[in-house]
Amino acid sequence: MTKEQKYLLFCIEVYKQHRRLTGAEAYAKFKKYRFDEYILELYEILHVNGTQSLLQELDAYQAVQDRKRCTSFSVSDRAQ
């Protein structure tokens, strides 16, 4: 297992505890929002920051993804 994969597992565990989710729920959120891709892409930046910073980063990333979904959904609704 690479150091990036180990860090990803750590992030899932921290996120699970922070959000009070089961392992399956946390994993589903990571897949839905592609947190895994985000974390692996920004590993060099994220792993040097603290846990609180990581959680804030994931919350902000999720908010952006939610806004994109809402905007995409609204635009496609108006087109019909």
C-alpha cells in the first residue's frame, strides 16, 4: 500500500468520525463526491496540514460539488 493510499484510508476514518457515519456511509460519500480522487490529486498539499484543515477542505469541496449539481440540474430543467 502506498503512502497516498494509507493517507486516503486515514481521511476516510477521520471524516467518518467527524460526521458520525458508519464506514459504509463514509465510503459512499467519498465515492459520491469523489473525495478519493480529490485527496489523491492534492496529497502533497493536504497531508502536511492538520486534521481540522482537511475536514474544512472536504466540506468546502462538497459545497462546491453540491452547487455544481444544483446549477446543472436547474439548467437542464429549464431546457425542457
